[in-house]
Amino acid sequence: MSHLNGSQNNSTVGIRYFGILEVAVFTTITSLPCCVFIFINCTMLFTLRSKTIFCETPRYVLVFNLLFADTALLFQAQSMYLMSAGRVKLVYYVCFSLSLIIQLYSLISPFTLLVMSLERYVAVCYPLRHTSIVTIRNTGASIAIIWVIGFQYVFVQVALLLKVSLSKEFTGKISDYCGKENIFPDPVFELFKKSFIYFWYVLTAVIITSTYIGVMVAAWSASTDKVSAEKACKTLILHMVQLGISLCSPVHNAIVYLLLNHVNRTIVVRIQAALYVCVFMFPRCLSSLIYGLRDQTIRPVLMM
């Protein structure tokens, strides 16, 4: 989540020590898959707005919200990566704003996965009440709540910045690259981020796991549609995989910081570039693969 910003920034720490050729190689390695993923996601977004059924079905509205946040996050994170690789220095407040936007988008995905898991749970366990519970109006309200929680996180960060900016030690300048070490100098930033993020991660993981168990129990019931329950179980497993990959980011950052103290910086950055593609980029395209290839309603339109 917000650690993704640190993940993306860590991979640019050593780039300024490379020659032009190696910088070009690293930017190509990250930019090519990023462009492919953005193209796939944009195709899915266009598909989800091309038919009335997609705009009027709560499940597809949630998929659109998930893809929008992932695509915007991919685009902005890669833009900041390229600016760092090109040794473009940003003004402190511009860097702070861009970092907050990345953190906002990174919060939307797990929250949307949470709501989508609850929707699948209701569809399997309460099929007769599904249409009355999961409506377009309730879905819109859920999406609004997701964004409100995300913006609350941003507003608190801004309030902390205003508090820190009043101190004499605050200079409002970036001495090096645009990274969290330079824009969040006060320990209170890190404490708030960890408290907020870990709380929501644990809550999301518990709820998604609970919905999976509930669907599994319902699948054993004789009154439940076995095919629908099986599909829901597979979808919830994929949601847990997506969340699990996102959880790798904090651990992955800790490993990178540990390596920086014991291994040559350039070697660490080479490892980081590969992890950036696998841990950060790939999960942002996983939703398109899940709903674009598996969904029998979307797939024919997507192929066209």
C-alpha cells in the first residue's frame, strides 16, 4: 500500500550511480511491462464502459473501480521512476503531493477487493436476497466510502506535514531523489502509516478469509448451487493471492534496506528492478486477467 511508494523509490536510489547505457536498460526493463499492463487495463476499462450491462451490474462497477485505481497507480509510479532515472529533481511539495496520490491509489485496491469478496459471499450464501442487498446504489455508496477512507489517510498526512513544517528543523528541500526518506523526515509519519496500513491490511485479510470459509461451508450445503459456489471460491482465492502479493511489499522493502548495508548498491538496485516488476507491477494487472479471461460475459466483448 503506502509501502509501494517506498518500493518504487528504493529502486531509483542507485540508478543515478549507473552509466547512460545501464540506466537505459533498467528503464526499458520496467517500462515495457508497465506499458503492456497499462494497455491491458485500459482495454478492460474501455470494455467495462462499452456495454450497458457492465455499467448496471454492481460486480462490474467494482471491477472498474479496482482497475481504475491500479492503472492510475501504475502510470504515476512509473512516471516518477522515469523522472528519478532521468535525474529530474522535484520541488518538495510537488514530490510530497505525488507520493500522497500514489499512496491513495494503493489503498483503493485492497478496499475494493474487500467489498468484492463480500459481494461474492452474499451471492452464494444469500442468493435470494442478493439483488436487494447488492444494488447499484449500495455499490456506489461502498465505493464512496472506500475513497473517503483513502482521502482521510491523505488529509492526516497533510496535517502532519503542516505540523512538521512549523518546526525550525524543517527546510522544505529535497537534497537527493524523491523518496519517502526525504519527504517524510519526522518519525511520526512512519508511525502513522504503519498503524493505519497494518490495521486495514489485517482487517481486509480477516474478512476475505472469513468470506472464503463461509462460501466453502455453503458449498457443502445441498441447497447451494455447486457451480456458483466453486467459481466464488476460486475468485476469493485469487483475491487472497492479490492481497498476499501486496503484503510482500513491506517485507520486500525491509530486505532491500538490509541488503543496502551489506551488498553493493548497484547489485541491490538490479535485484530491486526485478522485484519492482514482479511484486509491484504484476498484481496491478492481475485483475484484468482474472475478470477478462475468466468472466464469460466480459471475454467475448474483450476479444472483439
